[in-house]
Amino acid sequence: MDKERCFWCNLDNEKYVKYHDKEWGKPNFDDEYLFEMLILESFQAGLSWETILNKREDFREAFDQFDAEKIANYDDEKIDELLSNEKIIRHKLKINAAINNAKIFLKIKEEYNRFYNYLKQFSDDKIIYENDKTQSELSNTISKDLKKKGMKFVGPVIIYSYLQAIGIINSHEENCYLYKKE
């Protein structure tokens, strides 16, 4: 018998199952990963995560392996290249936000030594176990602070999804084999 997973995991999509089983909700506080997920989550706005996940490798290729230094220096020529890339989400505001957010990510990283050091000040360096939410006081607070710093496409719902993705929030459902209370 196959393992039970969260209801949203499309079992017919191997990438989605692998993401659910190996990545989602598992703490990964490496700066490169934190930046990649921040960019991908911002591109998800208004779309399904499965759509983004299916294009993840194309995003990696188009966005220089999510190298924040390179993205922060993208010029109009690179933006035009991204806007013509049919393999990714071609949304000018989101592409411009990725460039803007890369600059701010690097500033935060410089100020706090690691981006995770910035995040953990809000979470007290704890993993939060909760289900059935799309935003929380924590995501609202981080969203508000990131917006104050100038980031775009970082609303409370996007940040909540981000915190789930990187493992600060573990939201595996009770019937899921990866469910934990604490």
C-alpha cells in the first residue's frame, strides 16, 4: 500500500510527489535555497504551486541557478530575454520583482550574515506545526517587514507558503505519513 500524503499532492505528478516527500516542510535554511524558494513563491502568485514546480528547472536555467548576485544585476536585455522565454512565467511585474527582491535579499543577508538569521528573529528559531491556514500572524509580520524593506510579491499568503516550503512551518496533514505535532 502506498503512503498517504497531504490531499493537495498530485500523485500522478512525480515531481510533486518528490517535492512533498523530500522537500516541503523540511527545514532547509541554506541561503541559496531560501532565495530560490522566495523567487518561486513570488512567481506562484495567482497560480498553482504545481505549475511553478513543473517549470522549476526552466526557472533555474533562465534565472542563472537563482544566483542572487547575478539576478540583482539583470539589465533590460536580460529582462527582454526572460519575457520571451516561453518555458517560464512571463510576467513583467514578477520578473522585475525578482530583480528588486534579489537586491533586498542581498542587503538583508549582508546585515544579518545569513538570510535565515533575519527570518529566525520572527520565529524564535522554532518550527511551527499547524494546518489549515493560508496566513498567520508570523507571515503577516514578515510580509509587512519585507514590504517595508521594499520587496514585492511578498504578501502574507505568499510568505506563509514560503515558510511552509522552507520548513519554518510544518503543515503536513494528520493523515499524511509526514505529519508531526511537534
